[in-house]
Amino acid sequence: MKNAFVLVDHLGDDGTVTVGMILKELSVKRFDHLEKRGLIREATSEEVKTGYKPPFTAEKTAPTPSNKKAPEPANKGA
């Protein structure tokens, strides 16, 4: 069994993998196949220990309106 570091985004056996992900405990046969295609390389023990940290993307928030109160209904007395 080998641990792999993903070099290229691709569709794997268990879904999509992105650059920087760590694939743990791949069979030697599967590892060799993916390595020959240039998709992965063997992960260092430090990379396995650290694990995958996805890049941070801040969520965009809508600007808060200056008038938070809803307008009074015109037919309130009806």
C-alpha cells in the first residue's frame, strides 16, 4: 500500500480529486498505473501527516441594506 500526492485534477475511482490531495493506502498496482499517467507521485511522510488543506475562498455576502424595516402596508386599515 502506498500514499499518493495528486499532481493533476482528475476523476478518480471514488470521485473527483484535486491538486494537493493525499490519497492514502492505494494498492501498488493502482499507484503504478496513476503514476505512469503523471497524475500522482508518492507522498512524503510529512505530506501524509499534514493532510490536504483546501484553498480558502471567502464567501461573498450581500451588502446589508440601510433600511432594515419593511415598509408599512398601504391597506393596513382595510
